[in-house]
Amino acid sequence: MTKLLEQAFSEAAKLADAEQDALAKWLLAEIESERRWEELWASSHEALAGWAAEAEAEYGRGETEALDPDKL
């Protein structure tokens, strides 16, 4: 465990039980969210590559137009 995380846990230990539980729930939810994001990102490379190839093909066929930010 890093020194900074040890310090954070040490400070958290001084909180009331309800605040500790709230902090723990938040931290666990953040860790789970990060894991899910990493799994989704890892599984998306094939789809993203396909979309990129499709976009390049459309561009090559002249089927695209320049983006005008004022029209968004």
C-alpha cells in the first residue's frame, strides 16, 4: 500500500462509523466502475477499428462532408 493511501485510510479511520461506511461504499463503487470501464474498453477495440475503417472508406468514396461547428 502506498504512503498516501495509508494516510487517507488513517484519516478516514477518524471519521464516524456512518461516514466511514459511506466513504467505503463510494470507494468500492469507484473501483468497480473502473474495472467495468477497463473491460468495456478492452472489448471495444475491434468495433472501433471497424467503425474507423468504415469512415475511411466513406471518405475515400467522397461520401463525407466537412464539419461545420456552427451547424451543430
